[in-house]
Amino acid sequence: MLTLAALEDAARIVYRHMPPTPQYVWPLLSEAVGAEVAVKHENHTPVGAFKVRGGLVHLARLAQQLPAGSGVISATRGNHGQSLAFAARQFGLTCTIVVPKGNSKEKNAAMRALGAELIEFGEDFDAAKSHAIEQQQSRRLTFVASFQADLVAGVASYALEFLRAFPRLDAVYVPIGLGSGICGMISARDALGLKTEVVGVVSDRFDGYATAFETGQIRDTGAAFSFADGMAVRVADPIALAVIRGGASRILRVSDHDIGRATRLLFRATHNLAEGAGAAALAALMQEKDKMAGRKAGVVLTGQNIDRDWMVDILAGGTPLPGRPKPLAEPAGTD
């Protein structure tokens, strides 16, 4: 676990390149949930997602160790890659990103616009990650894992901001991809000495962290589709899992239909766009409306980088499906 001094050192690096993001209690959102709901707006970073904080911290430190003009390589579905591309540009490094075939066109375009070289390989994140690791030696690049201490320390700066602004939250809901966001939240909560429950959220199609949290056994969930691509990780990281099991209260599973409803509610109540993982925390809170009634809850809107076609489907009342040109309508009254 990271100390408060370590988290604040990392935050100072972050703030050289971006300001803190806002957090608000939205009345219509609180009314819909039946609790006081504070939203941490990580959709307001320079890349539209929380990951940039960790990228800045890690590459700032890495750049001090590498020769000028060196490069990094990693794998991503989008936000981690945008984070590294943004940070690499700040510190004079090159950036190569491996993405799975069929990855979000708009996230791919954003990474290229930030200066990253993109390689498309494999059917999912885990296959892309394996290829990136293979490429690091032949291309003489430094591999940047999606979960490590610098990344956790960097993204924990959002948790410090949120918990200092709302120190009396009863629970805060955090989506889990590979785990840096929730581990940052746990680290900040503990460093500040607060009692807020940290609740993890996973896709029901990629529930490896939930199963491992419950059983202690890590397993591969297998390939699947979810438009919440930021949570589409098949295998839990053992170090992240240890932190989560030691500091989270529970992990909830949410479906793509749940996430779609939460996306629409966020848009209706706050006029903010959310990608799938970004709306997952609210989807989980909606599962626990009865449990949280009259209490204070926080949700992390981790990112807004959703493809336009998917957002059109969701706002029309559907749920994005692979290869489906039109939305799949939900039963009337489900919103």
C-alpha cells in the first residue's frame, strides 16, 4: 500500500500537466437513486479518462532513466494507450500501442492523434498484451504494464481529490479493468484514514475479479463481448487482487443492459457522456438503491470515450451488440 506522502508526490507530477477534475452532487441523479450521489468527473481529463494520471507519473519517472528518444510499448483497449501517448509526448518518448482487432475506431484515432504508433493484433486485450510483450525486445522498447505501483499512485490523485471533497461518503463505487483505479481509491481511503466502503464493479461477462474476490482463485473468464471495453479483462492481476481483497467491501457484477440504463441516466441527469466502464459505477449503485437509500454515495465516471454509433444506440434505448447495426430495444419502463 502507498503512503499519503507517496500519493501526494505523485499528485504533484500530475498537476504539472493537468488540473484537478471536478466532483459534483447532481440533484436529478440523487433523486433518481434515492441517495445523495456525488460524481467524480474523470471524463474531464485531457484524454477524457482517469488513466492519464498514472501515465504521467510512470513516464515522468521512466524518462529520467532512459536515453533520449527511447520508446515505450503497451497494450490497451484505448484509455491506457491514450494516457501513455499523451504522457510520452510530454517527456520526449515514442509510444507504440497494440490494440485488438476490431477495437474502437474512435479510440484508435485518438491514440494516433496523440502521436502513438498503433499495431492491431489478436481478438481481445489479453492477446494484444502478449504480442506487445513479444515486441518489446525485437523493437528495443520498454513495456509498460497496465497495472503497477506508479500507475496506481498517479490515478490515486483522483481519489484524494474526491475523498477530500466528500470525506463522509458511506460508499464509493469504482469500476475494475485491471485494477489501478480501485487500488488507487483503496490506497487514498486508507492514507486519509476514512471509513468509506470501496465497492468494486465488473462486467458480468468479465467477472474474473469478482470470482477471485469471492474464492481467492484466479481464472480466465474466456473471450466475450461487452461495450464496456474498459472492463473487458479476462484474467485478474494477482497484486491488484491482493489489494482489492484487503480493502474492498464487495464486488458487484453489472450487465451491458444495466450499464446502458446508467449511461442514459447520467446523460439525462448531468448531460455528461460516459463510456461503458464510466457508467458502470452508477449501474452498480442502482443495484443497491435499497441498501443506499438516504445515505451518501460516490461514483467514479472514469471516462467518456465511447464510439458515436454505440452512444446513438444507447440513447435510443438499446444496448450495443457486436455486428448489429441497430439497437436492441429494451422492454418499456426499464429506465
